[in-house]
Amino acid sequence: SVAMGVHPSWLPDSENLIFTRVSDDGQVYTASDLYSINLSTKKEYLLTGNTSMIPMRPSVSPNGQQVVFENAADASIYVINLKY
């Protein structure tokens, strides 16, 4: 196991993954955050946090500079920029 999470998505460098860590009450999602992990170092980075969003199903842009995800809290799609 590389990390605990769901919906992994490769970054173009093949060294990093974006994934979701989710909490639920057995019926609905109650919280979620996006993380990245460097596969060589196993160091994780929180990409979302301190927000009421419930980010799900991340997808990395072909150039690796952005991540798009759905927000289960409001049924919207968001894009964040990556800096690494």
C-alpha cells in the first residue's frame, strides 16, 4: 500500500499521485480532502483543507499543473493549481 485513500490520479512525472481521503457516516460523505504523495519519499501533502468542500474524483491536467475535482457538498466542479 502506498497510501490510504480512493480515486488516485497520476501526475505526468510518474513520481506523484493525487488521491482523496474520505469520511462518511455509512450513508453519505461527511468530509474529504485531496492529497498528493511522492512515491519515492512517501511524503504526503494536503491540497485542500479547512473548507466545507467535500472534494471527490480528482483528475490531473495533462501538463500536471492543475487538478479538477467535483465537490460533493454543492455538486460543483472546481479547479486548483498545483505548485511543486
